[in-house]
Amino acid sequence: MDVDRTIELLLENQARFDARLGALTEVQSRNQQMIGQLAGVVGKLAAVQQRANDNLEELRRRTEEEQQRAQAAERRLEEKLENLTDNMNALVKTVDELIRRDGRGPAV
């Protein structure tokens, strides 16, 4: 076995290994940089999502309040309509009684 040839092969293998290791180190460095960028993007995305959730919650709360106000207004309107109906019925009855009392009878 030729010692010089063996040393030469070992040195060539070591050089190839060093080159591959250097390339892998460079790839790893780029990957780390990309992971850092992705982590930043994910953090921003989480913040945006939280703001969206907060906005939706505020919108839900406001909608609920508006719904309650609308229901209250509808109840007040129904009460007023009922009072108006009662007043109109009383007016019709009074006019009818006045017409009958005068003996003219209902107008046709």
C-alpha cells in the first residue's frame, strides 16, 4: 500500500468534506435567517389577528347594544300605536254617540 497515495486520498476526502461542510454551514445560516424572518412575520400576523378579533368583539358588542335599543324603540312604538288605537276608538265612539244623540243617525 502506498502511504503517499493514502495520505493524498485522505487529504482529498478531507477537502471535499470541508467544502461540503462549508456549503451546509452556509445553507444553515440562510435557513436560520429565513426562520428569523418567518418568526417576525408570524408575530406580525398574530398581532393583526388579535386586532381583528378585538374589532370583531367591539362590533359584536355594538351590534348587541343597537339591537337592544331597536327592541326598546319597537316596544315604545307598539305602546304608542296601542294608545293611538285606543284614542281613535274612543274618538269614533264619541263621534258616533254625538251623531246618534242629535238624532241624525250615522252618515252613509
